[in-house]
Amino acid sequence: MAFAKHDFSGAKLALFLGGDLLVILRDDKQEIPYPGHWDLPGGGREGGESPEACALRETREEVGLELPPQVLVWSKAFQRPHGQVWFFAAHLPAAAAGRIRFGDEGQGWALMAPEAYCAHPLAVPHFAERLQEYLAVWRG
């Protein structure tokens, strides 16, 4: 199934800092999806932005990392109940963790081995599935 980049509801980024994945602990508010779960940077589309711009803007807002589009090494669109969502992957050196400035959404952030995220009982399930799909391609 082909997806159009102009018709999507949001984007997520699996951001690796060294060998670990940057994860965000969602707020524990019952009115949001997956309260208290480990999430990935990303969120809803604003205006006419592209999927890449959405993922990069959300990452900047949530963890303070200003990333150029060329760091995105993998992308794939997935259909969710609320529309199409793009999933990206990027890799930075471990030292980039020193530049993180946590925003005002969520309870905090952590670095987690990607396999630990995929197996974690509080990982957002469909993001763990997308991450496993990327890991299979990346690690061959």
C-alpha cells in the first residue's frame, strides 16, 4: 500500500544515542492515550508540515535536540485508527545526550536498550512493533 506524504496525522522518531534508544515517560493522565507508558519523540502534525518536519519539530519541542533532516536514516508510514503515522529512525553519538533539554510534556526521559524497550510492559505497543521492524532492517 502506497502512502502519500501530504495525508498523515503525525510522526514518531526512534532516536538512537549511541546504542541506546531515547524514550520519554508519558504523563500519567487518564485522558491521554497510554498514560505512564514509555514513548518515543513525536506527535501530531501541525499545519502543512511534512512528516519529516513533524518528527523533527516534535523532537526539538520534547527533548530540545535540533536535528537536520539528513539524520533520518529510515522511514515508513503505518495506518493507525486516527490516520496515517510516519515512523522514522535516526542515530546520533552517545554524547548527544548531554544536549537534551527536556520539555514540558511527559515525566522525564531515559536511554534504554532497544530490545529492552520492545520487551518493556509499559512500552507503547505499536511503537515497539515499528521499532522491531526497523531493527530487523538495520541489523540485517
